[in-house]
Amino acid sequence: MPRQLSDLVGHLFPTTQVGSYPRPRWNTFDLGAEDIRVAMRRGDFAEAFRDGVRAMIADQVHAAIDVPTDVHLWYDRHEGLISSFLLYPAYHLEGIEVLPESNSLILAQGPAATAAFGGTWNKVVVTGRIGRGTMNLAALWGAAREVSPRTVKFCSGMGPANLGGWLTDLHYHDKAALYRDLADAYNAEFKDAVAAGVEIFQLDDVGFTLHAPDDYRLVLDTLNRALDGVDALTIFHICHLGSGVPVGVTPYAGFHELVAKELQVDAVEYALAETGFPADDLALWSRFPSDKGLGIGVIDIKRLVVETPEQIVAGVRKALEHVPPERVHLTTDCGQFALPRQIARGKLQAMATAAEQLHAEVDS
């Protein structure tokens, strides 16, 4: 039976957020391709990293968020965009090189994606056998747990199937073999993170969005292989991609049955706020019954407007027509890296207030 976040937290409608959070303006340290363990030997970097993570987690705690995240301060600054969602694993996995030239996959997505990410973004090339390299996900989580007053959810950053969709393969010439090795490298990282103390683990992977339906089975197998033996409450997050990408580009209906029936996770998070909590997407949970939890994306990270608690409650009510409250948690549609920090704080506070209102409704 899947574990429920509400059981771990101790009440219905627990709140969390997806991964990244706006860094303080004073923090201008970028990690780039450097091993986090090496960077943390430098006093200036280590102090700035710990203080930055402490401030970013404090925003979540002060907003009354139940399960803060590690905030992804290991994402570098890229003019407000989360390019490091790709570049962190690209720089740190063995067998991958980052080349400064046009990325044809971005250009192929059309003018909106090119404008958002830049048509001259780096090309990421597989030049050898994929290995763990210097990912050190356990160390990243540990740096956050050290400065947090409560359990920290660890979010993987770009997952293996997602990463596979961005790679130009000059080594394997065999997609299944490439994805197998990606999954194995991530799996070893995930297990080390759990061994370090991670209790709630979130795999972020929009691989279904980046692949044609013919490859959905490959995406599913890759995700399950990456999660095999990961003994934590596991959450699968898939959204409509981050800021700058058009609204509603992830075809939930095309792959939800696979996710509901065969993906080996405790809960699934879908982005629903930016598309107005569409009835068809929510009805998928009735069409394909599952005992998995549902993380409802109730915060739109593509709008610089703070949602009202009433808007959030209305969206959750729609979901409760298909999923019982004990299996529901509230989250953001995606990471908030690109938002102004005061807006991100306000959105989290609105979500926490909405959760309190939902408690009162269900308990009355």
C-alpha cells in the first residue's frame, strides 16, 4: 500500500512546494561544474550556501508549510530561468559534456521556448558511459537538513528520462541502453540520499512530455528502475514545465493510466493551477482508480499574482470529487526559482491558509 503524506505529517491536506525557491539577492555564488563537497571546503562559499539555504527554508517555515524542500540553491543563476535543472546533472554525471552551441531541441519547440531558454543554450552530449560522477545528491540534501528545524523533502532535480530527452547521444547509439545507465546512476544517488536520512523523496521528471507515446513504456521503465529499492515516501512530480514555457503543454491524459497503474510511487503531483483545475485532468483519477496520493498543484508559478486562499480551496474541492482527502496534499505547480521572493512567500502563505480552510470544511 502506498504511504500517505497526510499520515507522515499527522493531518489532512499537508502542504509542500516543488523543489526550487528564489534565492536571496545577496547570494551570488554559483556552483557550475564544481563538486559540492569541494566547494564547501571554501569558507566563503560554505557560509553563503548554508546561510542562503537557511533563509530560503525559513521562508517556507514562516509561511506554515508542513514539508519544506531543500530549495535547490545548487541551481545557478541564469537570468531568472532554471537552466540548472538541466545543467546540474549535465555537468556532474560522468559521460556527458556541455558544449556552447545551439540546442536543436529547444529551437524545435518554437519561438516561445527559444525566447524563454535562448536558442544558443548549451548542447548536452553523451560522449562516454554514464556514471554517477559528482552528483552527490545526499550531500545537497544534508546541507539543507543541517539548517532546517523540521524534515526536509528532497527533490531530485531533473530526472533520468527527462534528461535523456535533452541529450545528443554520440556514444551508445542505443536509447534503451542509455536510459538504463541513466536510471542506474540516479538510483545509486537516490539510495545514498535515503541512507543519509531522506524520508520524503520527490522525483522530478517530465520525460513523458519530451517523448512520443511510442516511448512512454521506456520512460516508465526508466523511472521505475531509478526508484527501485528507494525506501522513502516517494512522490512523482510532472508539470507543464517551468517559467517561460507555454501553459498546459503536458498531456496528462496520454500517460496517466500508466502512471496510475504501473509507476512505483506513493504519490503523484500534477500541475493544475495554471490551467484552471481542468475537469478532464481531474477526472482521470476516477477513470483509472489508484490508491496513490495526489499532490495538487494549486500555485501558478507563471503568474506574478498571489492566489487567494478561496481560489485554492475551490480548485481542491474539484479534486476531492475524485480523490479522498486523506490522499491529497497541496503543492506548487513547479519550482518557484524565477519568481520574486516576496511573491513566492505570499503564494506559500495563501496555500497554507487554504489548507487550514480545507481542514475546517472536512472536520465540520
